[in-house]
Amino acid sequence: MTDDQTNHWVGDALVTLESGQPVHVALERALRAAVREGRLRPGDPVPPSRALARDLGVSRWVVTQAYGALVAEGALDARTGAGTRIASTSWPAVAAPRAVDHPVQPRPAFDLGPGVPDLRHLPRTTWVAAVRAAVESATPGDLVAPDPRGVPALRHALADRLAVTRAVLVDADAVVVTHGAADGMTRLARSLHATGHTSVLVEDPSWPRLRDVAASAGLQPVPVPVDADGVDVDVLVAAAARTGARAALVTPSHQFPVGAALAPARREALVRWARAVDGVVVEDDYDAEFRYDRRPVAALRALAPDRVALLGSLSKTLAPGFGVGWLVPPDDVPAARTGLDVHTSAPPSLHQLACAALLAGGGYDRHLRSARTRYRRRRTALLAALDRHLPGLPVTGLAAGLHVVLGLPPGVDEHHVARLAARRDVRVMPSGRYRLTTTASAPALVVGYGNLVDARLEEAVGRLAVAVTEAT
């Protein structure tokens, strides 16, 4: 123990409080570490706030703040009449890392990073019921020799849902169940490469994962700029003519990170180009379920099923850990219809059957309705907090998805701001992180609001504002 640490007993666990930070934050971190390391186990009681405050020599407010944050994260379970205990769903205990292990970056207390949904509101009870239904309904064929394209029940449920929510009319036999959007892109990219494609046009900036897997499959990414109307199709056509590319990867519904929807005229122009060059458009249906100002526009594939492949997943609507996605290949590209080879496989059959039960039983739709309300409210609160703490800085992006783009004063180094914010336990991402080229652009931060506790949003923005002010 060093001079800037003090040890205290919390129940039967000895926890270490670090100095140099607010006491409630130090207590919160110490309790979180005790849970992760197994010194406090699921079901263990923690002292009443009044008693722990007395033992620590602090105000009761300090303890209630720390407890409240951990309850919101799901690490503590507070029930009237039963006291506060370590939740049964808390993080599992971890053994001390071996010397050869890479250090694990702790999750920041104020996570304003993009791309992660609200994991505290995962519909666990509904999912457990869906798993039970899957086990009870599974046939011997499901368990012994499942269809490599995915179990029929899930493919039918996905086809029905795509027809209702994305205006995509597709036969269930044409739907391929994948391990997520990246898996679907890998399958498509391999198929395209096998049929002679050597490059793929990609939005710049964009989410790097899909363009990276395309590159790994042998397709050279060709960057195309994005503006407030989505990908610039005129530049895309010119780049295609220059490079010979006949495949494009786009996000028409909600472009990441710019936050734009592809304008109607550009949607039509993109389809005309694909038909003229016998090309393929890969549509990443990113954030399509989360539009707060109006109903989402139909998928691009509804406009051109002969030329557009559709990718989707449950990563943003439920959690990345679900590991289920789908691929609908273009009608006129038979080689990519299944996207299967000896190196790919569908998710486990029982997992697929549980997803089918979740979709067919209405549990997924109920979760989405609740999530939209929560994210709409949180986005409004974030915009208000940014206006209070950082007045005058532009905030762009549709009323959709799980992030906004915060413009910074001219000349400010966005990476430096992100580092200063990290020192204050706030995670944000510089927009340049998502660029394929080194073209100069206005400094900006991508600010997410998916996985942040509502009660901590104001403080998170306040800390971010200090970082921006210091960098300026």
C-alpha cells in the first residue's frame, strides 16, 4: 500500500481506496474491483450505507452515490426489505493475470464511446423464456445435422421481419444466418473475390471492421467521401471507373460516424451504377431500428433486390455477445447466395431457435420499443448537456442511432482531447479514428450515449468540457 491508498473493510472484504479523486468514485472503483477479483461474491451483502459511511468516516451521500452507480450497472442488487447485495449477474471473478497476458483496459466510469447499446436493459427474462422454448421445441434434426444456412425457424422469422420493418421481400430460403455483420461481410467478400472482384468501394470515414474483413478476403478498399447526404455517388462512380471496382459497401440508413442517411437521388444513382457495371452493393443496415424523428426509410435492397446484398445483426439492438446476424444476397448473384464454404458455420442451433422464439413471440419488438424511448430521451438530454457545457460547438447527425458528432474549435487536436478526456475517466473517440485516408478534416469527436447511465450523463459531459477547454 502506498501513501495515496487507504484500506478499509466492506463486509468481509478488504478494499483499497485511492486518493486524488472524489471519495464516492474511489469507493465505487474499489467495490467494482472487489467484485471482479472475487473478494465480494454474488449474493454477499454489503453494509447499509449509514454503517459504511460511519466506518469510512465520510458522509452517507458518498456511499449512496457509489451504491447507486453500481446498482445502475447491475453489479449491486438493492431490494426493499432485503438490503443491498452483490448481484447474481455481477461480473465473474477473475484469476490474477499471468505475466504473459496483455493488460486489460478497465472500462471508463463515463463511457461516451460509440457502438455499444444499453447492456443494463437487456431483456434477460424474455431471453431465458426464449431459450426454454428453444430447448423444448428443438427437433433431432436441429441438434444433429442443422442446415448450414441457419435453422428454418429463424430464417422464416427474419424473412417475416425484414418484410415488415425494412420493406425487403425475400424468401426464407435466401436468408443466411451468420455470426454477425462481419461474418456476413466475410462470406460475401470471399464470394466476390472468387468471381473476379479485386476491390470494393467503401465510405470514408466508416466503421473499420467490415472494410477490414473485406481486405482480408482479398478486396482492396477504395475510399469514397461522405457528406450530409451520405456517400458521394458521383465520386463513387468516378472512383469505380478509375479502379475497375464493381462492388460497394455502404450504410444508407444511418452512416457511421457522419450520421447521415443516403439521399433519395443518390440511392437511385447508386442502383443505376450497379446495374450499368454489373456490380454489387453491400448494404450494412447499421442502426436501422433506431430512428427517433420519423419511421426509418426502407432498406436499399427493397429498391434493387437484384443488385443489393443486405447485412444485419443483433449487436446494436440487443448486445454484441448475441453473435447472430443475417445475410440476404442479391437475387442475381448465385455465387453469393449461400456465402458458405468449409471455413464458415452458422451459430449454434439452440441459440438460433431462441432468437427465432424472441422474434416470433414479440419479445424483441417490446424491447425495441422500450429502447427507442430510452435512447430518444437520452439523446435529448445529451444535446442539452452539450449546449450547457460546450455552447457554440456544432453537434451533427440524424436523430437516430446511438451517437452524435461533436465539432471542435478549429485547430484543436481531436486525439489530444480524447486523451485528456480519458485522464478524467471519460471515453470518446476522435472522428479521425474511422478514416481510411489521411485527408485533413475539421476536428470532431464521436460521442456515444448507448451504454451510459442516465444519472451520470451530466457529469460525463462536464468532464468532457474540461478536456476540451484545456486542449483549446
